[in-house]
Amino acid sequence: MSPSHSCKEPQKSIHEIAKGLTGSIISVKVIQANEEMKKLVFSEKDAVWNKYSSRVNVEDIFVGR
């Protein structure tokens, strides 16, 4: 999860974290699907990267802050 959606209280269970996100709109990309176990793995990072990757070209130079 991105820092804005991650849990600030490590003692919380994943179910409590999920309840806190209920109703939120989060851009994600499915990175793994297991039909047999009925599980999906999502990535917020990949969803954001897809949004900006078309703006990045080979040999581009960026300055970080």
C-alpha cells in the first residue's frame, strides 16, 4: 500500500485496515490472480506507473528532490 493508505498502527489486523478503506477510491492494477484460491493481488505502484510511463523515454534525465 502507498504510505497514504498504509496502517500507522502495526497492531491492527488486515481486516481492520480494510474496513478503514471501505468506500475509498484507490487506483490499483491486478498483478496476480489465483483462480483456484480465489485471490487477487493488487499494486498501487503499478497503477501509478502506468499513468506516467508514457511520459518517460529512453535517455531522459530527471532530477529528484
